[in-house]
Amino acid sequence: MKIDETNCGKCGICTEACPLGLIEKQGMKIIIKAGCNNCGRCLKVCPMDAIYEDE
């Protein structure tokens, strides 16, 4: 998964949705750490449609 920084509202909803705890808020950025299995839970809960599948 990837985050479109221009659309991201930094709300943190995705951090709570990640079952592996691999999404973190670091300063004013949301970071998806290595190990993401592309389950899509963060993508489904993002109110800004800022998360997309990595190709």
C-alpha cells in the first residue's frame, strides 16, 4: 500500500485499522512500514481516499 500525501488528512484512522501495526504517524506524515501484506483494511477506512495499492 502507498499513501498519496496530497490527499492524506493525517487523521490516523488507518493506523488503527492496520492489523499488523505497520502504519505510523511520524510528525506530520503517515508512514506504511515494510512488511505490509496489502490486506486493504487501511484502504477501506481512509475517508480521504489517500491510500492505494502498490503496483
